[in-house]
Amino acid sequence: MTNTASTVRTAAAVPLDQLLAAVRELRIGGRWERASVLLDAAEVTDPSARARLAVAAAEVSLESDWFGGTSLARARLDAAEKAFAGAHRHDRWDLDCLWLRHDYLGLVHIDGAFRPGPDGKDPKALAALRSRAENLRERAPDDVRRGWAEMYLGLIADNLFAERDLAPGHYETALRAADSVEPADPLLAREALRHLGDHDHDHGDHARALERWSRATELGAGAGAVPGTLSQQMLLAVLARDAGDEAGAAALAREVARWAGAIGAADTEAQANGFLAGADPTAPPPESGS
């Protein structure tokens, strides 16, 4: 018997919405390379469809950068700009949000490490990013997208301006937006609960943090968000250590490191290994000027 490689071609076209739904599941599952290959293999003639594919490819690459430590998103975002310009589309909210997320990542993750706070960063760049997030909130086409803009306003306040007192209000608004649709948006709710729990933890309310972080873990897992769920499990390991269960905390962190390494989520793997070495991934950002 001889095995030969072959390409299967079918006469049936795959609806674009179905293709993008499959790509989304691969993306949030940490299968970034497979998602990119699938998008690149798609053949479309309509300029608007081409723009949607390019935006989806940029989002895949951005999440690879976020969790996997790659540097792929900038080229994909530039390609999306070109595709979008050729499509004569007027609503570019999703693409602008990806640029915001990309630029936020560049300001908070520097030289391979999480560097929160405003120190050493261009104040004009920080102010411009916040202004862009406010603009996204104002022109969001629906409640969930408005909630994502609120989420990033909270992250910008928390991690770039070190305005810890302002951020929770944005997260609460994002959580309400997630719950305003039926069914609720699990990924937005997960993100909001994750960061609200961080503030609970900083304030010493570990019971409330456990409630929020456990729910965030459940929502992420239910949505198929593998890298996000692993990063959420790290927070549960933190609470186990806080409660004096070092053996349980270490066991959970070792499994997170193992799983994250297996899927290429390099940043989460490094965080888990740092935790095992004694680091606290939930240490609050330093105050500005400190």
C-alpha cells in the first residue's frame, strides 16, 4: 500500500460566517497557526469578504503575540488596512479595536516582560491610547463592543496609568454589557470578572476573589478559551497559596506550565514557572513615581 499526499477539493462553498466561526474557535483554543493557515487558504472575490478575512487573520496573530510571545500582528494589521481600504467599508470598529489592543500590548509588555505603570513611557502615547478607547466606546455599534471598549479603558487605567481606583468602574460596566445580551458574552464576562477579582484580591477579600475567579475560569472553559483558562487557573493557584495550601498551589501551577508549554502559550508557561519559583503574578503595579 502506498500513501500519497492529496488535496481534497469540493464543489461546495463554505459560507464565510461558518469559516470565521471555525477560525474563532481555533483562535480562542490556542490553535493560532492552524487558524492562520485556514484563513490564508480561503479564496474570496468580494472585497468586503476579503477585508473580513484579513481582520480575522490580524486577530489570530494578535492573540498569538499575546499568549505565545510572537511578533506577528503588526504585519497582519497592515495587511488588514490595505484590504479594508479596498473594500469601501465604513464601519471599521473591529479593526480599530485590534489596533488598540496591539498598541496597548506594546506599552504594557516590554522586552518580553509585563511592565505596568506609566514610568518610562511617553505620556502623550498613553493619553492618545486612552482617547482612542474612549472613541471606540462612543461609536461602538452594539452593547458588547461598547463593553470591550470599557474593558480596555479599565486596563489602560490599571496597567498604564496605575489608576487602580478608576479601573473597577470600567470593569463593572463591561460585565453589565456582557450580561445585556442573550446568551451572555462569556469572554467579555470572563475578562471583567478576572480583573474585578484582582482588585478583590488586592483588597484582601479573598472569598470574593475566589468567587469571581472561579466563575471566570468556568466561563472561559465553557467558551473553549484554552490559553485564557490556563492563565485563569494561575489565579486560583495564587489563592491556594494565600490559603496556606502550598502543595495544592504548586500542583496546579505545574499543570498550568505543562499545558501552556504544550500549546505554545509561552507567557503563561513562564508565569507558572515563575510562580513555582516564588513570584507573585498578582502583585499590584507600582505607583507612578515610585
